[in-house]
Amino acid sequence: KESKNTEIYRQFLNKPNVLDVIYEITNNFPSKDATDFQLDQMIYDNDEVTIYGRVNEFADVGIIQDNLQKSKLFKNITVVNKNLLSGSKTFKVKFQLKLEIKDNSGENE
């Protein structure tokens, strides 16, 4: 029944549901071997996803961004900001990423 409801949502609104978004982010996020990270918040609003989190180094934000670029669901993955957190021994860089949802109208025909 839930699958049917989400399919209706996708067909009529032509937007992925939140589970699709979480699944895609999970599959395209770097492994813990590549970089340590902490996700603080994710916001899915209309055609945009915003991810807030923390990593150990500035370069780790680029690793996350590069991995998300491989997604078939997102486009224009941009770093909105990244700031050094003073006094932190781990997860020293706070970041915000913005991901646009691709327009899939007509692709499944």
C-alpha cells in the first residue's frame, strides 16, 4: 500500500519521495574508509535538498561533493559554506551542501 502511495506521488508530482532522496544520498555518499563525517541535518524542500554536516578536513567536503555528483537524481551539487570549528578535535569543519533534484519529466517513457 505504501509503495502504491509513493508511486502516485512520483507520477502526479513528478518528484521523488523522501525515501528515494535518502536512498540516493546513502548510495552516493563516500564510504567511512574514504572520509569520516557526521551528518547533522537534511532538508528536502521542493526541488532542492540541503545537507548540513561536519568533517575533519576541508578536502573531505570536496570528496563528499564529488561522490554526490555521480548520482542520477541530483544536479548542481554546490558547497554553500564550510567553516572551521574552533576547539574541536574531531569533525572540525562544518559544511552545507545544496543539491538540486533533476527534472525527470518524460525520461521514463
